[in-house]
Amino acid sequence: MSKHLQTLVELLDDFDTGMLATRTPYGHISTRPMKLQPPREDRALWMVSSKDTSSVQNIKDSSHVNLSFRRGSDQAWLSIAATAKLNFNTEKIKALWDDSWEIWMDSPEEAVLIELEPFNIDFWEPEMGKLGRLLELAKAHVTDSTPNLSPVRSLHISDGLLASAMVGGEQ
């Protein structure tokens, strides 16, 4: 497994449901909660949706999306900027079908896979714990300065790199 893929898998381990942001036909931003599915050999990041959702229509109009996640244990944040591709292949959907999806749709014929090709991943992980961050924010407020919080780490990777690493290629 490549270093980039291992880093991403470790980051996503505690983040499973995030907010998917898409652009509406009117140019507005729309968000909704979406659950990441387990990585597969041909696609590291993907979700499933019903074909008749606004998410799917928005992705048809504009493939640029963003996923954001918050980890409750330490208030870490993860943001994934990606290009989304809709996969309507019913045979693939049937092969991946999970009974938990039945809460959203009755059959694989109603489903679409939303496959993501990330181009940037930003990760912010607090180093000083909740109390330390609170004190730093209070200090910044009192001194009218910018709080000294952890820097954001960025990964610039593509899903092609992730997919090749998943099937054994090292990049």
C-alpha cells in the first residue's frame, strides 16, 4: 500500500459520515450527509445514492464536490475536494449491494454509485486537546490576536494513485 493511500485510510478510519457539498443549477451550494463506503480495489472513495436525489442531479450539472468530516473524539477536521463521477452500472451495483442501503432505496436498479477522484485533502488535527485549544482561543480573544492552533496538512493526490496503490502498485 502506498504511503499516500495508507495516510488517507488512516485519516478516514474515524470518519465515516460527512457532508457532501454540491453546486445547484442556480450556482448555490447544497450540502447533505453522506456515508463513505469501504474502499474497493477500483475506487478508494465512493458513496451510494438513489438516482432521483438532488445530489445526483447536481453532480450531473457540476462534477466538482467537497466532502467535509469532523471527528468527535478530538475535533479534528477533514476536507476532500474531488471530482465526482456517477456510475449507473447495475451489475456493479448489484455486486456491491449492501442491505443497509434499503433504508434509502428498494433495489439496485434505483441506485447510483458516486465515485470520487480527490485532488486535494486538507486535514486539521488539534495537538493540544480541548482545554488547550479553549485556552488558546480565549488568549487570542483577550489579546485581539490570531489563535495559534495546529496547521492544516494537505495531501495532493488523485484517485488513480489511490486505486493503483490498492491493487499492489507502489507510487
